[in-house]
Amino acid sequence: MGGESLAGVIMGSQKASGAYGQGTQAIVKDADGKTWAVWLTTWLSENFKAQGAEIGDLCCITFLGKKVGGFGKTYNAYSLVVEKYGI
């Protein structure tokens, strides 16, 4: 399964503890004003940086489902689009 998306304004990030230990979450506020904390996988973190994401920019994160990578290990796949504020 996949296809679930979160679109909104990047509000910042925070350190947090979860089932897999310490990590970082992106904080995103959607169009309804609800604030979401999204765990940053290595891929998401690298792509936020590659797209120059900053606080106040718009982003859309889409869950593409579970994929199988090298050595048969499964992972959560995402797409990310960042739109710079004011562009």
C-alpha cells in the first residue's frame, strides 16, 4: 500500500525518541492547521537538504509503500517535493 501524502508548511525539526531509538522529525503544518511530526529517514533528510528546504517552505511527502532493497531488506519508500517560499 502507499499513496498517502502530507502537504504543508515546514515549521522546523525536533529530536525525538521512538521505537528505533533517537532520531529527528520534521514538523509540518497542513492546510487545516494541524501540525505533524514526520520521522526523517536518511533518504528524506538527504532530499530535504538537496532541495534546499527551509522553515516556511512548502513540502509534499508521499509514502510510496514498502520496497525491497539490497540484501532483501525492506524499507519505506517516499517521494518529496519542496516548493520554496515566495517562488
